[in-house]
Amino acid sequence: MRFHELFFDSRIRDQWVLAEPIDENGEDLDPWQFFGGQPIALVRTPRIVQAAPGRALDFSFTTLSIPIIHSRLVTLFERLGFQQQVQFLPVEVSGRMESYFIVNTLRVISCIDDARCERVEYWRPEDGAPDRTGDYRLVRGLRINPSQAGDSDIFRPRGWSSVLLVSERLKQALEDEQVGGIRFIEV
């Protein structure tokens, strides 16, 4: 099975840039809750403002890499049977009438193949962040052990959770749907 890192396509001109989700009082939501692989219960629908206005995309990321999708992609994910792998949280996007959703990935998998990555660095005690010692500090040229991903189609690698990984199956489905705003790199 082949897997790919899914990330925003910076080559698209005039695309919007989305800020982090805020609550009904305009207070920032904790963005890190969307990276832990746990279901989230939000009391109210969060809002997202456009940090830079531009062309709306089907698949976007906020400035801190929280995936935001148009409602048409929720249907695609459901049709593919990914309901156990992701949670869709409604979000209001300023200036847009269409429905958008935060994609909360429910799987975080220990799968990084350090030996095959281009470069890996860990936090050390002398780095001054004792609570981070032993965690990944840098991963370049990410490579994973595909056997550890099992039957997952969308997940984050444990220890480097800002990255979103997808199976070849999901990559192909997104390409077939001509989803704008994303690129893929095989890992």
C-alpha cells in the first residue's frame, strides 16, 4: 500500500488563507485539539475568518494546518466509508454561504521510518524544553513504514502530527473529484 502526505497547493494564485477557528465570543479555540486523534465535542459551531481573502478552495488548511473542506467532500468521505477515521465538525467561514467542515482525523499512528527519512532530529535536554525531550524536533523527507498504517486511509504520524497522510485510495478519489487546493508527496 502506498501513502502520501497531503498538503496545500501553494502554486494556486489568489487562494484564500484561513485563520484558526474561533468561538462565538471571538476567542481562539485550542488548535492542538485537532491534532490528537480524539473525537471533539464542540458546544457551538466555530467560525473562521479569512486571514487573506481570495479564491475559496474545496480543501484548505488554516494557518496552523487544520484541514477545512467543502461539504461536497464530506459526501465523498462518507461514500468511501471513512466515518471511523474522521470526524466532520461544521464551521462557519466568513463571507461564505456554503457549508464547510473541520476534518478531525481520528487516527494517529506510530509509523515514521527514521532510517529512511532524509533527516530526523529529536528534542534533547540541552534544548531547554524538558517536556519535549525525545520528541521529534524536525522531520525532513518524511518516510513511513506502510505496514504500520494498516488499513488507514487518513491519519497523522505520531510525533509529527501537523502532517496529514492519506492512502493511495483516498488520493485517487480526491484526484478523480478534481479537488482543488491540494498536492501530494509519496511517503
